[in-house]
Amino acid sequence: MSQDIKDQVLDQVRASPVFAIHLDETTDVAQCSQLLMYACFVSGNSVKEEMLFCHPMESYTTATDIFQVVSNFFQENQLPWDSLVGVCTDGAPAMLGLQSGLITRVEEKSPSAIGTHCILHCEAIASRTLPAEMRDVMNLVIKVINFIKAGALNGHLFKQVYVDMDSEHQALLFHTNVRWLSKGNVLGRLYELRQEVATFLDSQQKADLQEKFQSEGFLLSLAFLVDIFEVLIAMNLKLQGKKINIIMHHDVIRAFMAKLDLWKCRIQDVHTVSFTNLDSALIHSYLDSELKKQIITHLTELKAEFIRYFPDIDEKREAWKFIRNQFQCEVADISDEVQEEFLELKFNSMAEEDFKKLDLETFWVTYLPVYPLISHQALRILTMFGSTYLCEAAFSTLVAVKTKYRNELNVEGDLRCALSGIRPHIH
């Protein structure tokens, strides 16, 4: 079944006018590095996303190793480099290195292909900025959690505290430094349990931690951090999922950047409605000038980081305007070689009605035979991956497929059957 699915996928990729790939690697339960590659391609009247391979990497993975696997796969399966329009990877040096990274090597093979850095990684890295004062708050939170979780006895004692006080939560999340946004969950849980935590610290005679933890300034700063991390996590979730094209990714980022400007204006006017926990905490208090300054500094630095990681996001929005709605574009916005086709399409009333009913990908695939030049330009962008989400999701399936009891398993076949949306031909 797996081979049949693979054959169908490869036939469809070879027949597609354009296709894009994204890659990521992980280490499985047998401590073997697994390289996973997905493709996005045109098939029938739609755009599909399918796994191409899961390849074990026997040695330390370099850009040369990874590219060799990709290049061999293209050659063995007669995939046309000329049709490749995009390659998306995570931020590892082997993937992104300017001189010899995978993206550079792929672009040498396919000069028209565009290399992109996974938007989920960019968003998570850009979100890491914190003013010194708020980083101190974060460090105190970590210190408190590490004390509570330091030993079985502390964990047991704390459990009795929140059971006795009828708390909603039955456990604190372990603090982890692996993923920055995971700290948002830690902050939220601790903030909801703040009264129980203070009681517990008192019972453990940790007066120094208790005093800091119960101070008004700390709790207000913590409330703000909980709010901002909730927003960042919500944005991260919007960027995840299947069949989310790069235009949709950029829309989410642009909306967040615009909100940062709105929030700064509101905080300047001491208007905290955008930050639910902070707003509630200020019912019996006020936003002092120091915290106000810290919040504005944080929002300003966040905006600067997002501009740094997404420097051309506004330019791309303009360049891709015709893809989102060509019926609202002017001919001057379109490249010379497709202007005549654009005008034919713009004044096609049936196409305009279809545009209202169909999603972007289906619309452009449907009109590819009629308006091949402009449709080809649109599909170059719509097949590009904005993130490595599919690989990340596949790694979760890999954990289930290859366990410590089945660690000798060659996973590609089982993984393909588990992940594919294509039905095998069963004779």
C-alpha cells in the first residue's frame, strides 16, 4: 500500500506545473536522525500536500548530507528541478547557511526557487524579547516553580494545598527552556494559582520568595506577561495547520504587528482593555508610570523584532495582491508579461463569479488552462510552504509508529500510510 501511495504522489508531482518542498529532521527513539520531506503540488483541480520521504541519516547531518539525500531522491524519481518553486526549512545552520546551506544548494539547482525560513520558528524567535525588569519577573516565576517541583515531597505538599483550596488545576506545568512560547502556559498556570502558591511558600517558610511573589508590582507585571503570551500562543496556533498558504501566514503576522501599535496607543492612555488579566488586576489598583514604561518598551521591542524577522512583509503583500483578488487590481500592478492575460481575466464576469465561490488555490488551478501565464505566477506562490508544520506534525506520528518496543522499524512505509490523504489502489 505504501509503495502504491508513493507512486501516485510521485506521478502527481511530476505532472504538476509547479511544486514546492519543505524539510525538517528529528531524532527518533533509537537515536537515529530522520529527515522528512513534504511536497505541495497541483493535482486535478486542487493543491495537495503529501509526504515524499522519511530518510534515516546515519551520520552527523550537514548541508552536504541533506542535499545529497534530496538530490538523489529527485534523480531516482525523475522529479524536475525546473518545476521546483520553493523550499522551506527550519533555522538550523545546515538548512539556512548563506554560503553552503541546503537552501543555497537547492537554489543553485533551481534558480527560480525561493528559500524561506519556517514562519513558526521566526515568530517564536521574534517573541523572545523582554525588557530587563520583565525578565526578572520571568526568572522569579521559574525560581518558584523549580522550588515547588524540586522534589516529590514539595510536589505532594503543594498538591494538598490546591486540593484543599478547591483549585481548578491539579498540577503545575514543568518549566522548560526548550520552547520559549511554552513559558506562556507556565505563566498562566502560575498566575491562576497565585494565592495557593503564596500560601504554599508561607508554609515552607520561604519568606523571601513569598514577599516578592505577593508584591503588587510583581503580580501586575505577571498579569501582563500572561496576557501577552496568550496572544503570542494564539497567533502561533493560527500559523499551524494543513493547507495554510504563505499569504495567510503573512496576514496573521501583519495583523499582530498592527495590534502592537494599537496596544501601545492604548497603554499610553492607560487603557488596558486589550490585556484581560492586567485589566482585572487594576480594578483595585492603578497602572504606575514605571510599569507603563516597561509595557510600552516591550511592545516597541516586539514590533522591532517582528520587523527584523519579516522585513519585506509589506512588499510581498503588494506583489501578491493580484493573487488575493485580481478583480480589484490595476494593470499597472501587474508584471508586463502577463498584463494582457490579466485584463482578459479581470473582465471575465464568469471568472469573477467563480472567484467568489472557490478558494484561492482551486480558482487559480481551474483557470490555469485558460490563463496559463498569470495562473502559473499565482500558483508559484500558493504552493510555497510558509512553515514546516507538516513535518512537525508528522514527527508526532513518528513517535507513535516507532516506539522503544519497535525501534528497529523502517518507518517510512507505516508513516506514509498513516499520513497520506491518497487512497491506495487495492487489487
